[in-house]
Amino acid sequence: MLYELILNLLFILVGIFVHHIWAEKTGHYQSKMIISVVFSITIGLCIIFRFHESFLHDLKFIPFIIGGLYGGIFVAAILFSFIVLFTIFIYGFTGSIGTIMIIFVILGLACGLISKKFIDSKLSEKLTIMTCIAFIFTVIMFLWRQNEETSIVHTLLYLNFPALSMFVIGYIMESIRGTILLRQQIAKSEKSEIVSQLAASVSHEVRNPLTVTRGFLQLVLEDDELPQEKRKSYIKLAIDELDTASNIINDYLTFAKPAPTNWELLDIEVQLNQIEDIILTYANMNSVSLDTEFASCIIQGNKQQFHQCLLNITKNCIEAMPNGGVLSIYTSIFQHHVLIQISDTGVGMTEEQINRIGEPYFSTKEKGTGLGMMVVFSIVKAMKGTISIQSKVGYGTKISLRFPIAIPK
């Protein structure tokens, strides 16, 4: 009989775990329908594998009590209906079922009525309520069937095991619920922190060029004797600062907006040749030579964003070589994927800096915002690719991009 008792307890514990996994995946933690379905199945298993023919048939009242306390009268009514129909279906209608059902009606009403107050109670209060209800129900069932002969060992086991089981089950349920709520709070706080960091970063970086622009325009407006050459120089600097602010906003929008739906087929060789032509002038200005070798294959993505991704990376690589160097771009094909390797001979990064690449506020450049690499990570993810970074201080950095091939060429 102890084996059937433990088996009933196992059914209830499995039901609790299934309930929380299901509720967490669907996001409906207080869904009464999920509670009703899971605990109905649990009750059915307890009825089928009952451990004794006498006063305490099984532990079906434990999931019934839990359902009523956490789901209210609605769930208690569904579970009660299931108990009645399933018991009659399995074992037929007997004279004692009517009396037992009256007890279950009272039990369900009591649990349903205190449900709201129960959910708002402390852990110790919840465990006390659940354990007391289980013990009282067990005692009532024992007194009702006391004319049946049972040994002292069986009596003590039946009177204490359900209450002890309820205490353990209640503690496990509350522990899982507390873990889920804590995880939700952490996720919300992380999202709020990221949003606040992005907002502060963008506002800070946009304010700087706007302040500079305002200063130059104020000089042009107030100083009528300013030479024409100086005037043009100030206006040009103001326009450059406005372009800087515009680029920062574009980077932020690219990171924030969802993945593009208007994807197209891109030839890696053609796209990289175009990017090489774009960065060639900037590389020459910084005494950086290009070493490239491109393979021809087709990937799926957004052309504009793909260019922005590669331009952000190559621009960072060139700026990481203040005294000149070599920027290498190679592609290779393996296992239905194309690998794009971009490496420089610049200053390199530490392990800590590599791990922080892509975070807002973090940049290895003196005037960097970190938004550029955030955009890179966002675009690569949207194109179903992966990115990895290898670097060593004083030896340069290698960034590897891997994309699935759409149509092998």
C-alpha cells in the first residue's frame, strides 16, 4: 500500500511540474484551463491506481484542493465534475459515492471561496492552510469509515501521509512559482536596463554634435565681420556634426527595428567587391592596404543592411590600425555555409573587451558609442548567421561571419 501511496504522490508531483512548464511556455501562469486540464489528468491517474478499497481510496483530493485554492470555484467545479464522472465510469455507481461527493462539494466550495485570500498570503500561511485542509479531510474520511477494521500502522499512515504530502507539494509549488516570478522580474529589469542604456547613449551622443553645431552657427550669426573662408569652414563643420548625429540615429533605428521581410538573393562575391570599392579610399587615407579573395555563392538577406554590417566591421578594423596595416577579407564555402573572415593587424583586444563587444556604452574607440557593433550583431542574427571574434593585444583582430547558402552556384 505504501507503494501505491508513493505512486499517487509521484503523479501529483509530475502534474505540478507539467503545469508550470506548460504555463511558462504559454505565458499564462494563472490560466484556469491549464490548471483544470493538468489536475484532471492527475486525479484520473490517482483514481485508477488507488491504494486501498476502504476509507481513503486515493490521493485525488490533494490535486482537487490545490486546483480549488489556486484556480478558484471555476476550477473546483470542473475538477469535481471530472471526479464524479470518471469514478462512475471506472467503478460504477455505489451508495457511498453520494456521501463522498457531498464532502467534495463542501471541500471545493471552501477552497474556492478562500482562493483569492490564499494566493495573496505568505508562504507559511499557505502551507498551514493546505496542510490543515488535507488533514481535516483525511480525519473526516477516517471517521466516516471507522467501522472498517484497519491496523494501527495503516491508520497512522493514512492520517499523516496525506497531510505530509500536501505540505511537501505546497512547498515545491511555491518554490517553483517564486522562481518563475523572479525570472520574470529579472527579464523585465534587464529589458528596462537595455532600453535605458540605449536611450541614454543615443541622447548623449546626439547632444554632442548638436551642441557643436549650435556653437558654430551662433558664431556665424553673431560675428558679421567673420571672414568668408572662416564662415564656410564653420558651416562645413556644423554640417559634418549634423551628419554624425544622423548616423548615430540611423544606427539606433537599424538595431531597434525588426528583421526585414523583403529579403533578396545576394551574390557574396558581387557584394564584397562593391564594399571593397567603397572602403578603398578610406583605407588609403589611413595607410591601410587591402588583401581580398572572394568566393561566389548566394545567400539570402537585405542588401542595404548587409552592406551596413560589413562597412561597420571594416571601418572599425581600419580605425584599429592608426599606424597603417593590412585589412584582409577572405571567403570560403563549407557544409552549405559561407564563411567571411575579416582580419586586421591593429592594436587588438583583450578577452574582456571581446566579451563586451556589442554592449551599449562600450567601445574601444575614444569617441565610439558601441551602437555600430550592436547593429552588426542585429543584422547577422536577422540573416540567420553567426559571428565570432578572435583577437590578441598587439596582433590584431579576426571577425568571422557565417551565413547559410541559399542557392549554391
